[in-house]
Amino acid sequence: MATATQDTSRPTSRPRSAFDANPVTHWLRANLFSSITSSIITLLLIALLARMIISFVHWGIWDAVWTVPGNDTSACRAARGLGACWAVIPEKYRFILFGTYPYDQQWRPALATLLFIALFYASCLRRFWRRELVLIWAVMLSLIGLLMWGGAPGLPFVSQERWGGLPVTLILATFGLAFGFPLGIFVALGRRSKLPAIRSLCVVYVELIRGVPLISLLFMASVMFPLFMPDGVNIDKLLRAQIAVVLYAGAYLAEVVRGGLQAIPRGQHEAADALGLSYWQNNRLIILPQAIRHVIPPLVNTFIAFFKDTSLVLIIGIFDLLTTAKTAIIDPAWQAYSVEVYIFVALIYFAFCFAMSRYSRHLELQGKRGA
Amino acid sequence: MTTPTPKRPPRQRMSLSLRNDRFRGLLWQIAVVAIAVALVAWLWSNAVHNLSARRISTGFAFLGREAGMPIVDTWLAYSPKDTYLRAFIVGIVNTLRVAVIGIVLATIIGTLVGIARLSSNWLLSRLAAVYVEVLRDVPPLLQLLFWYVLMQGLPPARGAWRPIDGVFLSNRGLVVPSITLDGGQFWVIGTAVLGFIIFYSLRRRLITLQIQDGRTRRIWPYGLLLVIALPALVSWVLGVSWTVTMPELRGFNFVGGWTFAPEYFALLIALVTYTSAFIAEIVRSGIQAVPRGQWDAALALGLRRSFVLQKIVLPQALRVIIPPMTSQYLNLTKNSSLAVAIGYQDIVSIANTTLNQTGQAIEAIALIMAVFLTISLGISLIMNWYNAHIALVER
């Protein structure tokens, strides 16, 4: 690649011409037509892009079918191969978002989703980074549990088997984080402990979990877990998957936290020891607050990866967002329009992950500025 | 891992008191190990009880039994009459062939996109950024299902797309012309591989000489001789015939040629696009980690930009790139287990079928874990060796 460079504003030795006087042409020349190779690449890309955009506009907007009367998909079939059938989205979005949750009660998962988003948003704000955040999480998560299960007056009970869609994805990810994070902290401390038995247990746990795909852990949760339980103990499938996800998250988060612990200079430990603090006080008050602050950007990245990974529960048949999407298009009338549904779901996942990755970028920049 | 301290404080003497650190440490360890052992023992006794209640005998004896499961897409000879062991080996080969080719392609595409992201061409760098951002933020399983649906939406075999003569793309997958391989061809390929190894060591030797006396030597003629001319000579002497079989449409399917099944193809595309987005970011940050002064100094010597990138910046960036790259390779290999969602029969899929047929849950999952731990270890070893190989040699 001859065009690689690290900055875009290199002073050129070329004499100033009329092109350089006008800011627009100057910009074009500096950034798109700075050399012959660059110009060729620009022209090729413009041609390619134009072709792609034109065909996408044709398929996605111009020739697309936006609504159909009832379940009659003849308009979509007529446009097959030419245009998209977006009509599948208004028809199926309730099922995709909330699964088989009772139709007239679906405001509850919707509200739960909003609460989740509010919780994430609050956790991102620096002013909430205090001890009370743990309390906020506990209250919010119980509130979400109450909303989803119901059982209180005015809220009929809805069993877990009927939960589905976006709330399940958020539950798996959030509870995975809420329990996996403390687990990860303990394991990270254990891995750096001076006590050989504890250290080796933690190493085995982390390496074993990180060495195998999440799918095999989920299989374990769905097939092997019942084998390991005494007779009569039957744990719900969603909970079993949740346990697998927590164990998985714990191992990965432990490694991130360990990275933070390693960055703390020895002097901090020694100073805390000199103050007469115990091991736990030392970690709780001195080491962990610093270590975790160090690793917030990689923590957010781990959380993004983890949010995407929850979609694997599709394979053991738990109704998360991806599974409801896949189930929605089993309906024979809409079978042919899976691409549209996948694009819709991809946009939802993208929105969450993109927001988180922007946030992580923002934190990194702040960190560089020495905030 | 603890950093070694220059001077250890003298060890405290152990005394049987809770105020004594060493004694407390010992108690902690005993407690934690006891809990772990008790938990495992409890789970194990439940498992033994449940298995005997279901009349499942533990152990790997089932591996010798007839599998009776069809495996569609395989490189090894396999029929449903073969044993479970054979089925597992087929599964391992299927996992490896998607993982290895995926790693190679993802590295190439990821590196190109990562470099493009730093291009001075605004449009190119923006497009590379969009590529990375879009592919990184959508779950790989969703991408896999998406590509698979697109594959199934391709025209049937009769109306297959033919970009080049002899290449067919249809909902049966990709069919390309094949070359019959038997005795003679392997000699030729062997010679080419040998020639490449000799060429590589020769190249290193010549570079050492060049460093010593400063004279540039041509390297490529040796490459041409060893990798192309020598195998061609062997082929001519042995009289090896290179027959190319063109695939033909017979009825509803293709005869002859090599077929890449749609499942394999979809899995490969999904893994490569997803992983290459991460690799692009690693390459970009690796290049940016090389101090600007290196660019400026090299450009001041009058070197071309492409030469500076290849010979000066990338080798230094590699030291930053390799460790995170290793974990991406491991991720790709682990993600190849998503195959089970679209019915590509990799090791996880075959173990899952075995599990459903025989009920040998513990054994099947132990096998999956063993296979992946071995592959992970292998990749880590290779990458650590490579990392040590390129590490900065300081005086």
C-alpha cells in the first residue's frame, strides 16, 4: 500500500496554485488527489461506492414493499429479487422484541428494557462512580425482576418460559456482568495471591474457561448440568444458561482486572501495609479502586464482546433477541424475508455495541489527556 | 504473576495463632481447597447416581461403536458405518480447515484494512473505518446466519453464476476445477515446498552477508529457480500429467471439480470478516505505536513510502501487534464452533450429535474441551515462538 501515511496535513513542496487558494479544492487535493495512486484509488472507490449505493437504494427503498394488508404477502412476492420486503418488520417486531410474553402485558418488558438502558447510562457517568452505584444496581435489577415476573397486585405472574427477545439478551448480559465482575475481581486477586493452592485453582479456572468456546460451556449448562444435580432438583434453563454466562464472564473479566492490578506499583502495597491495613482493607481501599480505574476502557470492550456473545444461547434454544428473530421467520408467509429481519436485529445490536465502543473511545481519550 | 523482588523480607515464623500471617494463609488455603473438593465430589456423586439411573456407562468405549451419522462435507473418507472415533477425527479436520484458512485470510484482509485506515486518502480511510465499525459491532452468529441465508438465496445449480469458465456459484456452494492428485503430483509439490524452505534459508544467509559487506544482492532469481523451475523440471522428468477436471452440470448437481459447500463458505466468510475487523484495529494501533521519528528519518533518507512501511515501520509494529493478534487467532478458532448453528459439521457439531445419540454427555464435552485446549495451546506456542523470534535484540 503506497498511500499509507500517518497524517493528512503534510506540507507539500508543490508551488501554491489556484487549487490551494480555494479551501474546498485545497481539501480535495490534499485528501483525495494528493498523488496519482491516490487519485486512482479515489476514482475506483467512488465508482464502487456509487454502484453499491444505487443498488442498495433500489433494493432497500425504491423497489421495497413497506406495508402489506394483513398476512397477504403477494406484493412482497411480486417484488422478490428486486426489492426488500420491510413489511415483515411491522408485522413481526413485537415478537422479535419481546418473544412470547403475553401480548397485552408487553409494556412490562418494554419498560424493563428502558430501565436497563437508564442503568447503563447512569453507570457511564463519572459522577455516579461511587460506592452507591452498587446499591443503584441492586435496586434496579430487583425492580426489573419484579416487572418481568410480576406477581404483585396489578401485575399478573409471567413465568420465565414466556420471556423472550431484547429483555432476555439484556438480562443475560447485565446479570452476567453483575455477578461475573465480582467473581472476576476475586479470581484476579486469587491469581496474584501468595498462597499456592488458591493461585493454582484460579489459574486452572481461568485457563480452562478461556480455552474452550462459549458454546461448549452452554452445552454443559444445558446437557451436563442436570446430570450433576441430585434427583428432583430442576433448575430453569434460562438460569442454567445464566450461570454458564457468569462463569464465562468471570474468567475474562478476571484477566482484565489482573492487568489493572499489575499496573499498580509495589509502593502502594507497601504503604498500605505500613499503615497496618489488612489484606482485604488494603485491596478494597487502596489497590482495587486504582486498578479498576486503570482498566475501564478494556472492561467496556470486554462487555461489548460479552454482549455479542450472549447471542450464542440461540444454540441451546433460549429465546434471546437473535432466537426470536430466527423464529419469527419460520412463519411460512414470511419465510423468504429473513435478510430484512436480520438487518433489523443487526441494527439493534449495532446500536448497543456502537454506543459502548464510542464510550470506550471517549474514556481512552480522557485517560490520555490525564483526566 | 508477581514481580520478583530484589530482596525478600525474612520469612515470618509459623505459629498456631490467627494473628500469624503464615498460619492464616494456610487456613485460607485449606478452607478454599476443601470447599472446591467437596463441591466436585458432590457433583461427581450426583453424576454417577444419575448416569447409573439412566443406564449410561461412563468411559470412552463408545468411540469404537458404529456412528451411523451422516457427514456431508468432509475431506477424509467417511461413511455412516464408520466408528465414532473416525467421526470425531473428521470433525477435528473440519474445524482445522476452516480455522487455518480463516486465520490466513483474516490476517491478510485485516492488515490491508488496518493500513487503509491510516491512508492519506480520506475516502479510503473512512471506508476502512466503516468496515471495521460495522463488522465489529454485530454478533458473529448473526453475521453467520446472514451469510448463510444469502448463500441459500443464490440461484439453483441450473442457473449458477459463472464468473469465470469452470467456476460455478450456486446454492450448492462454490465449485471450482480440480486437479487429480496421485503419486507424481505429490513429488512435484514436495519439491516446491523443499525449494521454498531452501530459498528461505538462503535468503536469510544473503541478508546476513548484505549486512556484513553492504552490497545488495538479487534474491528473486534464486526464488524463481528453486520454487518454480526445479519443480517444473521434476514434473517433466517424471512425466507427471496435470489433468484439470472441469465441473459439469448433470441433472441437479455438479460432477467433477472441487466443491466448497455453502455451509463451509458462509462460515469462512463470517469468521474472516468478523475477525479481520479486529485485526485491522490491532494493525492500526501497532503502526501508530511506532514513533513518528522513524517515518521522518526514513523519508529523509529518500526512501519510498511503501518501502518505509514494509521494511521499517511494520517490522517494529509487529512487536506490538503479535500478542493481541494471538488472542484474535484463538477467538477465530473458538468462534468456528458457531458452525453448529448452520449445520457445518465441525468438532462441536459432531460431538453434539454424538451426545444426543449416545447420551455420553461428559465424554463428548470433555473431548470438545480437549480438542480446543490443544488447538489453543498449539497456536499460543507458535505465536510465542514467533514473538520471541522477532523480539527486539538488545545489546
